[in-house]
Amino acid sequence: MNGNAYEERLGTDRMLPLVFRMALPAVAAQIANLLYSIVDRIFIGHIPGIGTDALAGVGVTTSVIILISAFSSIVGGGGAPLAAIALGQGDRERAERILGNGFILLVSFTVVTSLSAYAFMKPLLLFTGASENTIGYATEYLSIYLLGTIFVQTATGLNSFISIQGRPGIAMCSILIGAALNIVLDALFIFGFGMGVKGAAIATVISQACSAAWVLRFLFSSEASLNLSRKYLKFSPAITLSILGLGISPFIMASTESLVGFVLNGSLKQFGDIYVSSLTILQSAMQFGSVPITGFAQGFVPIISYNYGHGYTARVRECFRISLITMFSFNAAVMLFMIIFPGQVAAMFTSDALLKDTVRQMMPVFLAGMTIFGLQRACQNTFVALGQAKISLFIALLRKVILLIPLALILPRLWGVKGVFAAESMADATAAVCCTIIFMMTFPKILKKGACGRS
């Protein structure tokens, strides 16, 4: 089957099997990608003697790493839907120009973020919650991780351009390769060679390099219907601005996770390192539910974008309905399981009795609001797929900036340390409800306007 035929199936195949055929490889890829951080934390948390402090140290680097990685979502979350819409409209040249400019942006982001992080590493880590006991582990991990920034940006930023070609299996393999290698290398470097935190960072860099090589190999090959062509590796202000315009919402979604990390870790630091360590575990637990639905979104977004580009509004509605039901049900089930069995989740990451008990107490408080988060993720990603940058940006800001940060600063004054964890829950639930209401009010109008524009 040629590349164009793969794309055309997005507008012709039966919707239910199409959504799952596109989404499940992306879900598997995201779960595999999750293993990068989860496996690191599991191994690090069980290092004899230093596990709890090392876990806190690596945990505070997460905010910096998320912020750096968030820049790739401008290209993957902004450029890829625009390219999919262009393909749906039959404008292949524009789609390839978007891909070329996206790659230029990724290289630029790498240079700026890496140099900035190296220049301000220690004060940044202290600000985000590192203490005298944990700063050494944090700087040791991050200084090595930053060497692989270009690999992270390439693998995550360009992978979505493989999915929009109707090739989710190829996109999945890029993540699976790196994740499987990371598990093996983590065990080898951390325990086999006794390299500790440094070994975890080296394993991650090598694994991400292999994922990036897989992505570039495909996009430069004749297998791809949308190629990363040298003739389109030319800066275009108009295309770059369009990528930035739509990509700012996914960027805010990702980067505000980093901002929240700064605020939460900074607030918890005053109560003790044990709470910083517990937040690392709780955020990892949250990812078990949120990361797979992020993958599901990556699968359904190209379908909605392509069909919206063609003016097939009935297929857009059907795709959204299937995605909403699936994402809400899955996320709610995972969150409820962890709320009911917090001790079992904690035991995955640590053997420290005090840390496990802290996680057991705070897990229900922290995750309660996430039980309905599937609603927001389905609605917000549909806005992105339809090219609705302004609405997506507002929703992204609402959850983490408008709600969570003020709550994280106010609630600890009322409820102590429990208020820090409750802030996440209250912000998640409120934002999900608001996003759903906005979507119900605007979705029919967007589809009607789009259909009129193509009639």
C-alpha cells in the first residue's frame, strides 16, 4: 500500500476500528515512553542506603526536564495537526514545509534550552525543591541528561508526523525501542556497574538517541508519504508562526506541569524531604492514567484533523464520541484503583516504611480530581485537532496557572502539608468541568463554520 492510501483510510474506514487502530499503538508508545521516567525512579528508589534522597533529587529534576521537553510539543502538537489538515485539503507541499520548519524549530529549541539549563542549573534545582541532602543527586542526573536534549526533542517532536501519515505502528516502534533499551541499560548501569544516579541518566540518553535515529530514518526514507526533505528545510516566517500559534496550547499544557512542579516542590520543601520524595511517587502514579490517554489523543487527533480538512463533520463527531467515552472510562478506572490501593503503588517505588506511609495518606487527596480528567483531555485535544488555538490555550492555562498555582499557595496556609496535595485535585476537577461546558457550547459552532467554509 502506498503512503497516500494510508492517509486516505483516515477519511474512509469504519470509525470505531480506525480510532483504535490509530490510537492503540500511540498508547503503547506513550506507556513505553512513561517507562523512561518510571523505571528510573523505581530503580533509583531501591538503591540501598540512598534511595529515598536520590529519589527526591531526581524528582526535582523532573520539573526542568518537563519544561525542556515541552518545547517539542509545539512542533508535535501544533505542526502535526496543521500538516494533517493540509493533507486532508490535498496540499502536500504545505504539509512538507510544515515538517521542515518544525525540524528547524526543534534544533533551535535544543540550543536555547540546553544552554540556559546548564547556566542556571543549581539555583534552578534549589528553587524547585532540592535541599542540601538532594542537590548532589539532582545535578548529577540533570547534567548528563541535558547532553541528550536534541534526541528527546527529535524523538518526541517529530513522532506525531509519522502518525498523521496513518502509520501509528512505525511511530510506536520509535518509543518501544528506546523504552526497552532503557530498562536493560538502567539495570546494567545502576546496579551492574554500580553507577547509581549517573547510570540512570546515561541509560536515558542512549535510549533516546536510538529513538531519535528511528524517527529520522523513517522520515528521510521512501517509506514515508510525508518526507523530511532538504529542500523544505528553509525557514518560513508564516509557517513558523502558524506552528507556534497552534502549538502554544500543547506547550502550555506540558510546560505548566513544570511550573506546578516548581510550586509544589517549593511548598513541600518546608515540610521536609520526605514529602518531596512522596510527590515524585504521586506524580508518577498520576502518569499511569494521564499518559495513556495522551497517547490515545495522539491517535485520534490526526483522524479529526484529516476529516475536518475534508469537511466530513459527521465523522468528526463520531470520532470525538468514541474518544470521549474511551478516555474518560479508562482514566477514571485507573485513578480509582490507585486511590483504593495506594500502598501497593507506593511499594513499587520504595521499601522505606515512612515514605510508603506518607504516600498512602496523600494518594487519595492528590488523585481525587483526576478521576474526571479524561473529559478535559478529550475536549482539549479535539480543539487542537480543529485548529482552535485560542480556546486550547485558555483551557491549558486554566488548569495549571489560573487554578492550581494560587491554590497551592493558599491551601497550605489552611490545611498544612495536605493542602499542597489537595490543590492538585481541586484544580483538576474544576478545570475538567469548565472545559467540558466550553466544549459543549462551541463544538457545534466550530463544525458548522468549518462546513460552511468548504461548501
